[in-house]
Amino acid sequence: MATRKESSSSPSAPMASTGGTLDSPVKQIQIEGLVVLKIIKHYQEEGQGSEVVQGVLLGLVVEDRLEITNCFPFPQHTEDDADFDEVQYQMEMMRSLRHVNIDHLHVGWYQSTFYGSFVSRALLDSQFSYQHAIEESVVLIYDPIKTAQGSLSLKAYRLTPKLMEICKEKDFTPEGLKKASVGFENMFEEVPIVIKNSHLISVLLWDLEDKSTVSDKHELLNLSSSNHLEKSLQLLMDRVDDLNQDIVKYNTYSRNLSKQQQQKHQYLQRRQQENVQRQSRGEPPLPEEDLTKLFKPPLPPPRMDTLLIAGQVNNYCQNVKEFTSQNLGKLFMAEALQGHN
Amino acid sequence: MSVYGPVVKIHPVVLASICDSYERRNEGASRVIGTLLGTIDKHSIEVTNCFSVPHNESEDEVAVDMEFAKNMYELHKRVSPTEVIIGWYATGFDITEHSVLIHEYYSREATNPIHLTVDSALQSGKMSIRAYVSAQMGVPGKTVGVMFTPLTIKYIYYDTERIGVDLLQRTRLTPSRTKGLTSDLSQVGCAASRIQDMLTTVLAYIEDVLSGKATADNSVGRFLMDLVNKVPTISAEDFENMLNSNINDLLMVTYLSNLTQAQIALNEKLVLL
């Protein structure tokens, strides 16, 4: 797996090591604390019921760093808002923000996810259109459930250039994918994130620490893990089922294809034999008929869905492994605590 | 000190937003103002969002772009329909006469608006954050004035917000004020070391009490008893069993997910052949 760009599950792999192998224009993302807080707040207030909340990231590009300095949320899609114009909302928001000197350069978008299930067609399409328009855009995936368990889970992804090419040409057949040699691991590349705060915000943080009570919830050290694990595994199983069906479809397709090839071959041979016989009898040979009209080739199934599902399964597995490694550590700590009793 | 008026609960995202708009103010402007959005309860006002409003201020007049404020409020309402205008904020230490005018404008938008001042110029050595509500004063019928009475402020966090703020706190420690996001096991290590620090503080206090340097406090003693009792006493065998079964579960899940990953990689290779 030489091109593994996602964060590995080994416990002490530092994030910085993946930055050097990226060949995209953006090597690092710098987020301001304000953006982090806004994203958290948006999900907390508006995202409890429905699946995902989305919003736009604003900022600027400095050398090979993408700085995200502000963001604003997108309203949910509701049925009674049928005439709601998203583009107009965005334009108005950005115009207003420009008045107060907030960076109005669109650099990406963010989305919340449910247990890590974000690899979907919709995400791919959106990110493709963003990246097509703006070279350096990223999608920030915020996982609120993992964050509630103790550690902020914010990841930034971009489409690899290979995947961009494929999306551009809309060529999703197996041959097309083989040509570009895109596997599920080469779909997204993860960009390392760094959080940076200005001095004034640091002063604010000092003040907050003074005035607020010590947090009494240490969720990260919570030993009960089965609930989260169950849900993740359930989703993983569903996806594997989907993948299985897809594979069966592909298998039937290739079997049909090879059967058809055989039939064509047989037909050709029979034709040739007949022609030889006719020639020996002195009759004109039969014309060569167009084979493609007789044997309609079966449609190759699009491989894009398979790729997406495989990518999603991979993501789930990564998350599960991270989770289990954390829990193993916690269990050993509990053992140490008991051992001294 | 008894304070009249509701308690003001502020989320940190509001303060961060105010500081950010202060940093981005126009040349020549000494302070920025903006609208506060939130929800009103019976005894408390919760401030959850804010946006800055452009304004011009000179010695004798002040101009606020009210159209802009209305527009922004409409846009914000689309995203979170439960938030209402509850007041306004200004950076800077004092309350000036202009503030009274602006406050009057806001009282047209909201009933009994609150006024928040954030001293981002750090005049008193630290960032003092205060909230006020206006009250009429003076002799009725003759000169009537407006007085700003202070309110108590509490900081309130959602759980996830708390975790986010904790992470941001760690950016204070590095000189370049940056922090990468760590992954799995090192996070558990960090949390454990935080608890260890807290335990050291508690131990130091106990040592002091034992050696007579500090007076023993009953309530603290009760908390300590709770703390020690929290570690459950389980027989070694039972604990061994529980530990092993949990470890086995986790190892099995790890094995299965590794297997799945190998499977899909293989499938990929076969298809691309």
C-alpha cells in the first residue's frame, strides 16, 4: 500500500509525515479557533435531527498553506422552502461579510458526518465542482459523535488529481478506471490540519480559563465503548453487503461477456465452415454479417459506486481500528489501577 | 452583591467572533459594534451568536448601517430560526454617549436589550467582559436619563464546545500559537496526564493538611472519600475475566477490520487486472 495517504492507525504516527508526500498545491491547512467553534456550534444547534449540516469556508491561500479564517453555515433544505435560492443566500452573505472586512474568498466547504459515513456520490460531485472552480479547495469533515467522545475530530480532504480527471471525463467504465489506475485508496487525500490563534484570542482563552470551572467530564477516558462500536460495526456490515451485491453484479457481467465472446467465436467458425463448403460447391459465399448487430454486448456496470463503497468500507475500518486501539490503552490503564489495590 | 436582572450566559464562540471583528476593523475606527443573537429564558439570556455591523463614529455623531443589520439578521434567521436579537456588543472599556443612542435603536428591535462590552484594548490589564441592561433614572417628568446596570455573566459550553475549547487552550502553550490535531493513542495519553496533574494537586493539598500547614476542610474530605471509593474493588479473578473478554472483543474487531481491508484491496486488484 505504497500510496496510503490516509492517517495510519499505528498509535504514534505524527500527522506531519503525510504532508511531504502530497503533490497537490495545498500541503497544510491552518484553521482559526473561531472556525472550529462555529462549526461545533452549528452542528450542536441545527444538526440534531437530520443527517448532515453544511457550510462554506472562507479564507485565503498563502504559499502552500490554506488558511481558513471564517465560515458561515448553510440552512437546511426543507420542503416549505422550495423557492429558496442557495446561490442568492451565499452571494448576500459574502457581500455582507466583505463590508466588515472578513475574507470573502471561497476556499471550501464543511460537512458533518454520522459515524464516519461521508464517502458518497453527493460529496464527490460537490467536491469535484468546488475543486474544478477553485484549485485549492478542501472539504472539512467534522465528526460530532467522535468529538463528543473526547477528542476533536476534524479532517480535511481533497480529491486526488487522478480522480479529478476521471470525473471530468465522466468515464466510469472499468476500462476507464483501469487506465487511470485509481483504487479506493487514491480517491481522497488527507491534508494535515493545524490550528492557529491570534494573540487576542489567546488573551481571551486565558480569561476563559480563569473564569470557567474545570471541566468535570472526561469523556475520553470513558471505558464503556460497546455502544459506539456496535453502531460502527453495523454500518460496516451494511456497506460490506452493498459491496457484495455490487461484486455479484460485476461477476455476472463478466460471465455474460465471456459467454458472448464464445458465442461470437462459434458463430464466426460456423460461418467460415459454411463458406468453405459453399466454395467447394461453387456457390457464392455468404456475406459477413455485422456481428455487433447480432450479439449486443452487455453494458458494463459503472464502477464508480463500487469505488465509493470500497472507500467507505476502508474509512469505517480505519475508524474502528483507531477506536479499538484507544480502548485497549484505556483497559490497560484500568488494569494498572486495579493492580495496585 | 445582588444584581438586578437576568443572568447572561455567553458561549465562547461569541467572544471569539467579537475579538476577530475587532482585529479586522477599519482604519481609524477605535471600536466595533455588532448585534447579539440568542434565546431568552425566564431568568437568563443565552447568547449564542453575533455579527458585526459597520458603523462610523466621530466626536459628535454616530452612524450605524441599520439596513445591513436587518439584512444580516434575516440571513442568520434562515439558518437558525430560534435565535432572536437580544442586544448588541461594543469593544472598548467605557460606555459613551453614543452607546446610549445605539442602545435606543436596539430597544426598538428587542425588548430590554442587553449591552455587552469586551475590552479588547486591554485597558485594565486584562480583557474585561461586562454586560449591562439599561434602566431609567432621574426625576419623572423632568430630566430623565438612562443608567446601565451591570449583570452577572456566566460562560456556558456545550459538551463538544468544551472539548473544542480545551484543544484551543493548548495552542497557547506553543510560541507560534499553533497546534496540530493528534491521533488516537496520544490523545488518551494526554487525558491521562491531565488527570495525573489533578491528582498531584490533590496529593499536595493532603500532604499539607497532614503536616498541619493547611486546615482540614470537611467538604473537601468528603470529596476525597468519594474519589477513593470510585475505584471499585473487584476480586482479582473477576477483574481478570472481564479484562480478558473486553480485550478479546477489541482484538477480534481489529482482526476483522484488517481482514475486510485486505479483502477490498484484493478485490480492487482483481478488477483492475
